[in-house]
Amino acid sequence: MAHSRPIRFAILIAAFPAIVAAQAGDASTLHADPVAAVVLALAVILIAAKLAGHVAARFGQPAVLGELAAGVVLGSLDLAGLTWFAGIQQEPTIQVLASLGVIILLFEVGLESTVRDMLKVGLPSLLVAVLGVVAPFVLGWGVGWLLLPDRSVYVHAFLGAMLTATSVGVTARVLQDLGKSQSREARVILGAAVIDDVLGLIILAIISGLIAAVDGGGSLSYVEIAAILGKAVVFLFGAMVLGSYLSPRVFGIASQLHGRGILLTTALVFCFVLAYGASSIGLAPIVGAYAAGLILEDVHFRSFGTPRGELEELIQPISTLLVPVFFVVTGMRVDLTAFARLEVFGLAAALTAAAIVGKQLCAVGAFGGSLNRIAVGVGMIPRGEVGLIFANIGLGLTIGGQPVVDDAIFSAIVIMVMVTTMATPPALKWSFSRNRGGTA
């Protein structure tokens, strides 16, 4: 059978953790060196991520879905009596590596676009992006208000913020596979996705600041809310302007150094400094990492005599190691026992509907007689890795000692992310086949 190989891989994924557990026993008694437990956990995470990613790809789905599924399997093995795996996500070093994976991921996403690209996308992309943020935010807030009436209004607002992001990576890959990556629809979709990621990050900064203030026993006035907004905007766009001025000089100086990996090291330092800068003023480190990726352009690398694409290739081995750790750990946080509660499925279904409808409404902004509006709306649907990043930030926010995103909400969000990501490839293919309006 055509799919027999992926099925065998799926069986191997399920069997591999049990084999490791049988061989490892109690890792704490076998190894006094704490590094031993970390490297064993990394081995389990990486083999599970790559095998599951392979299976997902063979079935025409993004590898990230396989990595998430692998995490769900590993995180649920304690239900079968294999308790060793439950400690992986609690390991502090694994948590740090997962956090680094998020920073590298957002840096990579930023590298796929430039400030110049954002300025060139035009009015249709801007309108699609704004509508693609406002509509899901309102719908997500409404879902929280209807289905979680006992939770704080800030939880409802966070659900709205979480729905604003678009996973540009999933749609870009599908457009490439369909031979539509140079179409007008593709330019509008990808341009809008970049803009609404920026807007989503700003909204996330505002909501997170509000929640932190409330949890501290205070409240924010309109002036303080405006200050948070201003801080986010000033940092993001100020970093772009200042970084665009400084980065050619920094890279020019670095190019005079002798040794291996100077370009990669300089780029990573640039990313980490901006990530720290964002964190130091109360923003998520991913805001700085994303800004760092947007800033870097080909002109900054001329002194090295290499194109921008080479930097992306240099970073790939690092992301290959760290990014799957984030997705597998994220999957491990899904509580399968929460699925026994009907309200989790109801919340997941409502969030999924809000995620899809909200992005369809944004297609209204795709004006132009020859534009395929259905394709534009469908292309904005997947939440992918960005939605998961927002959800993970919610896990770390509390109000009165209660997490903003608890196990039930997190599980519902993961279902929404997986459904929207899986639905996009076939829906996008259908939207182009039924309407030949897309032009190159």
C-alpha cells in the first residue's frame, strides 16, 4: 500500500518511547550527572519529532503537525504507566531550549521578509491585515465571553489576541507547492500575514501588560494603556529604524574579524540583544527577535560577500535542533484527560469557527477585480506556530494565582491550531481551482 511506510513509522513512533523507558529505567538513579538526563530527553524529543514530521509530510501535512502529535503522545504515556516521560517538559534545561527555539523561530520568520517588503505590499495587504486582526480579536473575545463567563474579561481578551496571528510559513509552502507563489493573491496574503503578525505582537504586548498589572493588584488607566501601546510601537519600529542604520556598520566591523562562523555569530548576537531589549521593557522576547529578522537585508552582508539567503541556511541547523523542542514540549502540555470534558470540545469548536470566519472577513479588504478573494481569505486561516507561541505565553500569565490559559483552554487552542493548519492546504488548492482569477 502507498501509505504502508508512514504507518510503520507511526508504529515506530509509538513504540520508541516505550523502548527508551524500558532501557532507561529510573534515569535519576542511573546517572548522577544531570546532563545525562537532558541529553536523553533531547534524544527522545528529536527522534519523535523527526519521525512524526516525516509521517505528516507523507500525508501532505506540515511537519509541525507531526511534531505536535509526537508531543501529545509523549505527554500522555504516563496514562499507560510510563511515568518517566512526564518529567521531560518539567526539566528546566528543556524549557530553556524550547524558549530559545521560539526566539530562533521568530528570527527565521522575520528573515523571510524585510522592512522594504512591508512597505511594498500596498493598500490591499494593509486592509486585509487590519481586518484579519480586528475580526478574529472580536470573535475570540466573544467566544470567551459566551463559553467562559466565569473567567476574567482579560482571559477573553487574551483569547481574542491569540486568534489574530497568521502562520505565514504554512501558507507560503502551500502556495509554492501549487505554483502560485508569484500570483497577486500570494503577494497580498504574505504581505498581510507579515503585517498582522506585527499587529498581533503589539496587541499581545498590550494584553500581557494589562494582565500583569491586574495580577499585581493594580489597574491600568487609559494613559497607561496608551503607554504600553506606545512602548510596543516605539520599540518595534524604533528597533527597525535604528537597527537598519546600525546593522550595516556592525556587520562591516564583524567582517574584519578572522575565524569561523563570524556571520552567523553576529546575526545571533543581533537577534539576542534585541530579544533582551524587548524583554527589558516588558515586551515578549519574540518581539525583538522578529524585529531583528525584519531588519537584516542583503546590503548588510555585502562586507561578507554573501547573500541574505546564506544566513538563513546557516541558521537552519540551529533551528532544526531547537524549534522541534518547542513544538514537542508544547504538545506534551496537552492534557488528554481534559478531552473527557464536553466543554473542551465545545470551546475548541467555537475557537476554530472564530479563527476561520475571522480570516474570511478579512478578504473584504482584497479589492481589485482580478483578485481571488476566497483564496486570500483561506490563505490567512492557519494559526500554526505563532498561535502556539501566544498560547504558551498565556500559560505563564496569571490573574489572582489562576493561569490565564489553563489545561482545558490550552488543549482547545492546540486543537484549533491543528485543525486550521490541516484544513488550509486542501482548501487553498480548491479555492484556486474553482476560481481562476489568480494571476501571476
